Amino acid sequence: MVLGQHVSPIPAGLFGLRPGPAFAAADALRVVLRGKGAHASRPEIAVDPIVMAAATVLRLQGIVSREVAAADTVVVTVGALHAGTRANIIPGEAELLLSVRTFDEVVRGKVIAAIERIVRAEAAASGGPADPEITVFQSFPALVNDAAACARVSEAFGSDLGQGLVLDPGPVTASEDLGLLASASGAPCAYWLLGSADPVLFAGVTSLEEAEAIVRGLPSNHSPQFAPVIDPTLRTGIAALTSAARAWLGSTSEQGG
């Protein structure tokens, strides 16, 4: 059995658990656009990779909005753009780092192919002197939770921690490579979100819509402002993992000592 949890800006004390495809597949790509460096005062003799990169970043946004069906969940994010060192120098190349999230393998292939097409087309349109370099340097599949295992975990949480604490967060576009352990071993997987936001922020909330609005306004995972409230997050997380493990291992009394 593979069990795991990850902090999330939902209220501390609650859990997000979804059977089936629960967390997106992730691909990380490195794109190097080749230009021709020159002095900033003479752009006419250069091929500016920064302009090329800017056009590429904007064009990539059209993949999700114009090339993928609305029913398919896809994210394409440019997380880094590196180019140049001085204000008066046009550099010779620019580097983009991309993050792609998908749930369907066919859709994933379509998105990767669209990225490659757009990158090469923008380089050609800019008169790039060399083909761009496109590398997928990290990739792992969607995490799929076992339905029976999720039901068992939910039952254990209800018995040990209290009723009504487990919510279905819907498909999460964040990714988690823990699923590789399950697929490699053939064991079922149950992976959930652990609430870490201060419950005081949700005092007086009477609807799911209100709670979702508060969560959207909180710093997300990987934000420099993301700061889980220590208590009860830590205490609840320990209790949750213990409860889930005991659902398969059984108590000491059940094992005879």
C-alpha cells in the first residue's frame, strides 16, 4: 500500500481526497532560443533572442485557449526566462523553462507537439541562425488514486479523527511523483491534501463558495508567502498518516500484542 499527503492552503483539520486520476502528469521542458548577439545600439545587425522569447511566451498561451478542448484540463506555464547580463548588450541566446500539466496521455502528446511547433516557428520567423534546442528533462505520469483505498482511508479518518473532514477537491493540476512507487510495485495508492491554512480565517463561513474564495486569496504552495499554520497542521498530519497506516496494519491489540 502506498500512502501519502501534501500540505495545501485548505483549512487545517480538513483533507482533500479524490479517487481516480487525482493529480496531473507533469513535464518540464527546457527551450534554448539561438539568436545573434550585438551591441544594444545596433539591433539591426542582431537577431534578438529576447524578442524571440517574448513572442514565444505569448504564443504558447494559445495552446490551452485555442488548441485543447475545453473539457480537457491542461496547464502550460513558463516558469523562467533567462537572457542577457547587461543593458547595453543583445545576448546570443535565451532560455525558457516550461511546466506542462495534463491528465490524458493523448492530450499530453498534442501539447508537447504544439510547444515544439510554436518554438520552431517563432525562431524561424525571427530569422534565428540556428534551430532552437527543446528538451524534456523531467516527466512523470498522473497520480491515480485507488477507489477502494480512498474509501478505506476516508472511513479510518472518520472513525479516528472525526466525521465530515474529508472533501473531494476535484482534479488537482499540481503533480506528485509518489504514484511511481505505486505503479512500480503494483500496490494501490491513496494520496491526499492536508489542510494547513489557519482555521480562524474560515470562522463564520457558511458555504463552500465562501471557503473557496478565501482559499483562492491565500498564498499557494511554492509561493514565498506560503506559511502553513504549525498547529493543528502538524498534529493533524501525524494523526492522519497514523490512522491511514493502521487501516491496513491493524492495531496492536488486533495483532495480539
